[in-house]
Amino acid sequence: MYQKKLRPFKPKATKSHAIEKIISAPLVAASHANSMMQKEQTAFMMETGFKEVNGKYIPEMIEMVLTQHVMDQKSSTENAPGMKTIETSFNLPILTIIPMNSLAVDQVNVQFEMEVNQQISRNENKSNTISHTLAPNTTSTQLKGRISYDSKEDANATSQYRRQNSSSLKVEINAAPLPLPVGVNTILDLYQKSIQPIQLKDQQ
Amino acid sequence: MQFNINIPCPVCQTQIPADSNLLLTGMQFSCPNCNAAIGLSPKSAPVVENAMNEFEELKKEVATKKNMTNE
């Protein structure tokens, strides 16, 4: 029997995903599910409703009882007519008794919501401190007096970078019994129309 | 009462509304035209019951797979 492992569909929020692909994926999955249901139902009908004899499929028949009340001359009197109950057996294909519907997905609702948030901020911290100090008494010349040098530079910059992409996909699938396909209905109709009580000969 | 199947009357070909579950219990359904009653033979009851149970299991199996697809 055809069986394929189904994996749940999880859309990824990446820009490489085409929206068409995201939306069509549930529809393809529903179509695949429909096909799978039809195959299983057909297999059920073939296994239950038919039996294979010498390479031919013969309908599986069940026995039904027809009860009729008829007038009976023997038990009739002048005042009251006699009644007799007659039971007749007739055969019916089992497929006509089982209330079968076509199992299929009849409605797929795809609600697609996509939310894209993009926020760019940059965060960089730079701190440059250059300090030059010409300390006194380290350099001395023969000049009289002192030379002193002091320098300081500070640089500070702040920026932040953040990016967020999100998408949500809501899929609602309704599976409901649908009318049987026309071909199956035709077969059942033929079976039903061919029901006629047949007098079977007594084997003895 | 809602019946789920129609069986043509072997006498007059009128459709007899019937219920397969009630047929399994031994109930008979009468033809609205000729009053002939039809019922399931006790001999065939286990076959029909088995087939109906299999179909119910198939429906449950399909429902389970459908839920797996939805998740």
C-alpha cells in the first residue's frame, strides 16, 4: 500500500523563500492527502467488496430476507381471510449496504500573514586615548627653564544593529465526506437495478 | 429519522430507505409502496459488521493522517 511519511510544513522566515511557494505548499499537501485517501478507500473497496477468483473480481454478496404477507386460501374462512408470511432470500452486493462516502479534503483555508521588522542601529565603541606626556625632568636641556607637554584625545561613537524577520502561516483544512465518484455510483446503481428475486432450485 | 442507505425493493423497485446499523440489529425496513419488508439475514450479519468496522477504522486512520498534516 502506498504510504509516504508526512512532514509538517514549517515556513522559514528568510528572504529566499518565495511567497508563492509558502502559500502553495499547504495546497499541494492537501492534494497529496486527497490522493492518499482515495487510494486507501479504493483499496478498501476492492478488499471488502470483491473477492478475486481466477484473476476475476467477483462482488462479495450478502444475504437479505424479504418478508411479505400474502393471502392464504387454505386458512381463509368465509368470514376472515387467512394471511400467510412468506420469506424470500435474495443476495445483495455488500457495497450497497455499507454507507460509503468519498473521504476527501473539501476545503482548505490558507491565511498568510507576514511580518517583517527591520531595525538597524549600530553599536560601536571606540575609545582612543592618546596621551603624550613630556614629563618634567625627563628631558632636560641645557636651557634654563622647563619644557612640559601634555596631550589627550578621546573618541566615542555608539551605534546598534538589529534585524528581525518573522512570518506566520495559518492553514485550516476541513475534511468532510463527499459524494462518491461518478464511476463508483454507476457501479452501485447497476448492482441495485439488477436486484431481482430469483427462484433457486432445490438441491435435493 | 435519517437513514443512510437506499435499497431497491426486489418486488416493485421502489427505493426503501434503511439504516445499515439498524439492519445489523435485525430490524426490517418496509417498502413504502408494496409493504414488503427487507432485513439482513443473520447469516450475513458478521460479514457486514466486519466490513463496517473496517470502514470506520479507515476513516479514523484518515483523520489521524489529516491531523498530522495540519500540525
